[in-house]
Amino acid sequence: MNKTYIAQKPKYSKWYIIDAKDKNLGRLSSKIAKLLKGKNSISYTPYINNKIYIIIINSKSIKVTGKKVFQKTYKQHSGYPGGLKIRTFNHLLSKKPNMILEKSIKGMLPKGILGRQLFTQLKIYPDTQHPHKPQKPEVITLI
């Protein structure tokens, strides 16, 4: 009989840093979700957390194509009657630039316990400063 290879959890975590300046929102989000899930590694297993941490800097300068700057809406409901808040991409970019990337990437991660764990391994900052220099993150340039 053949033996099935079962990947073990990695012992060490990997830290990556990605600059979101002038990058397309959807393309960047899908690549980050793929990295977080560990699909770029040889020993990819769908149900194992690969301990990959991603730092995104310059989230306030993310780009979208076409008229999405004015037409794309984000909905948030408080749960009470009349509690629906609808905000445009442009409004969120000026008030909470991190929320745009968070919502986009979170929707691309698996639903359930693993997806929630992976989402905590994502760190997003609107500027170039971040407090993760001691982890010595590796710079990745995504096209």
C-alpha cells in the first residue's frame, strides 16, 4: 500500500510585507488571500494554518478601475430597524482605508475557524510605518 503524505504544522512563522501603493484592489486581494492560505508552498494542505503573516502598507493609496470610486458601496447594518449604513468607496478611503482591504480579503478567505485564524494574521496599515520590524518581514512585490 502507498503511504499518504500528511503535512505537519510549520514550526516557524513567515512574515511578508506588501506595498499596496497604486495596486488594483481585487487583484491584490486575491493574491494576498492565496498567500495567507499557503497555496504558494509545496506542502499546501487545505486545513492547515501555515503561519504566514502579511503586513500591508500604504492601504490609503489603493486603486480601483472605472467608476467604482464613486459607485462601489459598502453596507453595514447595526441589527436595529433603520440601522443600515451605506458608504461609497471614496468615503471609506478617506475615513477608514484599512476597512476596504479587510472586507475584500476576508471575503476571499475560507469561511469557518481556519478563515478567522488566517484573518488575524493579516496586518494592514494606511502609511509606511508599522510596528513589526523585529519580525524582519520579507518584502514581496506583487504585479
